[in-house]
Amino acid sequence: MLIKSVSQLIGHTPLIDLQIDVPNHSHIYAKLEMFNPGGSIKDRLGQYMIQDAINHGDVIEGTTTIIEPTAGNTGIGVALAAQQHHLPAILVVPEKFSFEKQQLMKALGAKLINTQVTKASRVRLKKHTGSMNKRLTVLFQCSLKIRQIRLLITTHWHRNW
């Protein structure tokens, strides 16, 4: 099988029968999402969010800058999808975020902005990240803040994938 784009690999992960003895002759299956190119189910989410934005005309391929705060695997999924659509991506991540994941996001072409993490509560961190996103949106006028946490798409995607 010849793969012409990494996006062809996203979501086509194997399903395994765990062959665990359970009542009523039931079966337990596990979806091996770690086989996605970025190593998690969040590759699907990144691809879905960016494709949905393109479909709705919110993104101009090759022009719009994607801005996303992340402290997890979604950043890798967004960076992967942005690269496939030739979109610049800026990911706002806590400075203590995994070094390896930051390196992977950079290798996928994303620019990272590290936010300082202090003893502040999660609410203050979210507020700081939100104000950083607003400032970035002003700097990059042709940009889209994905705002994964607030998107209804996220709920829709989780129910339908």
C-alpha cells in the first residue's frame, strides 16, 4: 500500500479482540489509537477540527495561521493537520510541557510559545493562555483560534468517531 499523505494514516487504526473471559460470551475490543502518526486519538481531533474549519470557509489553505492552546496530545494532532494543509500553526504550551512532545510539534512545523507556569491555579493559567491567544489573534489578522475546549465540534467528533 502506497501512502501519499500522512493524513491517510490518521484514524485507520486496528481493533483488537482482547480475548478476556467475560460473562455472557461477550467480547471486549480495544482500538489501538497509538498507531496514529502522532501517537494518539488526538490526531483525529486535529484533522477533524481543521478540516471542518476549511469546509466552513474559516480557513484559507496556505494563509490562515492556526492558534491553539494545548497541554496535551491535541497540539500534536493540530500541528500534524496544519502541516498537511500548509497552514502555519502557533501552539501555546506550558513551559513544563513534555520536552519530547514540544520537539515533535516543532518538527511538524508548529511555532511554540511557552507560558510560564507558577503556583497559580488552573483558572489563572487558562486566563493567561486566553489573553495570549487574543494578543496573537491581533498580531496575526488572518488567523483562527481553534479553542478546542469550547468547540461543539469536539463533542460532535467524540460521539461520531
